[in-house]
Amino acid sequence: MKKSALLTVFLVVLVDLMGFGIVLPLIPFYAAKFNASAISIGLLYSIYSLAQLVFSPLWGSFSDRIGRRPIMLMSTFGAVLAYLLFAFSNSLPLLFLSRLIAGIMGGNISTAQAYVADVTPPEERAKGMGLIGAAFGIGFTVGPAIATLLIHHQFHEWLDHLGFSHLSSLFAQNKYALPGLFAAFLSFSSFLLVLFQLPETVKKKSENDPSKIVKVSLFSKRFWQTLTRENQSSKHHLISILMLSVFLLSFAQSSLYSAFPLFCKTILLLSPEKVGMQFATMGLIAVFIQGGLIRPLEKKFGERPLFLAGNMIMITGLALIPFASSEKMLTVFLSLMAIGGSLNGPTLNSLISKEADPAQIGATMGTSQGLSALGRVVGPTWGGALFSASFRSPFIATALIASLTVYFGWKLQEQK
């Protein structure tokens, strides 16, 4: 059952993230139709992460109480509604509402991570978490490519040739409707996969079980206690170090959202297509490492050394990016960052799941995703603001802050 369940979870996350990857690069252009300002476009990205920050811990704790399946069913179906609203938005407020709903219902990642922890033994946990990371890589590589295809005029001409001229004329009025509808279709496919193929892993709680009423959210004491309490199953106080690492690494990676395209455009004079290829390279590296290589590496070196090495490689690549003088050199530095991120991501999630209370893995992974979302809220604004002062400063300053994770990696090594 384990292998088939892992494959189903991988497909659920992959299909859903492909939909997310389709919509993500279109947001600035869609918002421009409604004369959105640069600040409004930035807020369209932030509102999604803010909603995830608030709701991911909540959905994670609910999954511990009522099961993984109900939460994943709800989140995938909620994504369907969000993408349908995206497809048919005719004003900026509706576009904001679609992103808000998508963020609120974005509980499938933390729940999927909790599911992986349910069905994998500790020695295979990094491999299982690597599958989630590989789904991210594929989704963010394939999704934007599909989006480019769906809005291209030749695709609409192809529809005309097939006799769907009425559809072609409808989508010509709003070329972002078709990508939104396709993303909704993908999320509905994820919903069906969960409904028919994913067995439950959480036993029902009895009505008298006090853990049944536990709720975790950004505004609850338990959220913050998760970051500071000493795990009873561990001799050492590790959970706070791991959780802070989640925030710092997410913050470092998301700072690229704004600073990296600006650097490519203004300093290296790269076209949008070439910038997209750089991000696609990162996605392919993530697929290769997290989808297959992470397991043999973890068996040979161990999770904690890989976490430390990943942090060092990622931060080195990030700091070197502004010193790239050519497209090829930029690819090398960005690949370093991608390699590091592909090593520290699954090992970090695996370490967190092992330190979590077995009865509250969903809540713990939800808290982790909430902190990751917080990093994605702060990172783009930080990167854009520093870039306006100096094109090198966002990369170097972010690398210096994120270097705290190297120290945390050393601490983990000492506590083995």
C-alpha cells in the first residue's frame, strides 16, 4: 500500500502544482488589464502567501483530527473554485478574491507531507519528502510552459482549424480564461485522485479524546509553542532550529522572485524567455535530485550532513549570482543554488516530521508550511526594495541572513 499511496500523493501534488505554475506567471499581465499598479501586482502574490500563513497550520491540525483525505479533498476542490474565479475575473477585486481563496484552500502541501510521514518509516522519510519536492520542480517547470502555449495566438488558430471557432472567439476576449480553466481541470483531477485512489492513514478520534479539539493557527498559542517546545521524543531541543530554518530558506529563495528578474533584465539584458529558461533549469535540477538522487545520497551521508551541505551550497550560489557577467555564468551560479535547495528541502522536512509528536504531525507540518509562506510574503518585497538601492545588495544581504542555517546545520551535527 505504501508505494501506491506515495505515487498517488505525488500525482495529486504534481497535478495541483502544475495548475499553480500555469497561473503564477500570468498574474502581472492579467492584473495589467485592470490598470493595476506595481504595488497591487505585488499584493496579488502576497495575499496568497498571507492566507497560507494563517490557514496551513489550521488545516494541518484538522488533518490530525479528522484525517488527511478530507483536508486534501477540500483543498483540491477549493483550488478548482479559485481557478474558475481566476478564469472569469472581470475586475481587479475578483482577481484578488481568486488568489485569496487559493491561499486559504492551499492546505494540500502540508497535509501531503504529513501523509508521507504517515506511510514511510524514518529511514525512508527523506526519499518520501523528496517526491513532494520533485512535484514542485516539475509543476513549476511544466506549468509556465503550458501557460505560454495556451495564451499563444497559434493555439487559438489551431482551435479554429479543429472547428472550435466559438471557443476561440470566446477566449480571444479574455486570453487568460483558458489557462484558468485548464488549471481548474488539473485541480479537479487531483480531487478525483484523492477521492478514488488515496486511502486514509489517520485513525478516527473518539469523542472523548482531548486531542480531538486541538486547533492550530497563526493566532493560537500552540502555533508558537510548536516553534519553542522541546519535543518529548528527542533528547535535544531541535524543533525551533528546524522551524526557523524553514522561514530563512523560504525567505532566501523567494527573494529571487523580484530581484532575480530585475537583475537579468537590467544588468545582463536577458529576454523574458531566457529568464524563464533559468527558472526551468532550477526546476529540472529539483526533479533530478529530489525525485531520485536524494535517497542514495541520504543513505550514504545522512540527513543532517546533507542539510548542512545543502545550506552551504545554496547560500554560495545565491551570493555569487550578482557577480555573473554572462548568461552561462548565471546558469552555473543559479544551478548551485538549486542543488543546495534540492538537498536541504527534503532533508529539512524529514527532520521536522521525525521531531514532531506522532499524534500531531499534520499540525507540525502545517506550522512549517505557514512559516514557509511567511518567508514568501517577506522575501519578494525585501528583494525588490534592496535592488532599488544596489543590484548586488539583495543577493549578498539575503545570503548573509540565510547563512544562519549553516550555523544551525553545525548545531544539528553536534547533537547527533
